[in-house]
Amino acid sequence: MILLNLVASGMGVEEASALVGMKQRIAYLWINRWIKKGYEGLLPKKRSGRPPKLDKEQKEELRGILNQKEYLN
């Protein structure tokens, strides 16, 4: 958001991105997202990934097993 404020106040994208430690390419991406979608465009997108192999019950069971073991530290 600082980048957007700097650019909106008249600072160039090159200078503003350098000031906040961001690559110029990324700065332009953020600016375009802001223009197209506003604040919602800056929020992280939900990313899909591999579904978990264990369900909630299996995770709890594994957590209990791991908590019972004695480990060499």
C-alpha cells in the first residue's frame, strides 16, 4: 500500500519501487491490480494444491502417537 500511496502522490514507479525495495515489474503488477480490482486485487489469491492425505481424525491420531514417543534429542 505504501507503494501505491507514493505513486498516487506523484512519485514515479521506478523511484517508489526502489524506495520500498520492490522490483519495478512487481510494482506495475500491483498498480494494475489496484486499478482493475481495487483493494480486493491486492489480497492473496486462494491457491489450490494437493489435497491432504490424512483426514482430521487421522491427523489427531498421528499427533497423539508422536506425543507419546520418546525421542533422543
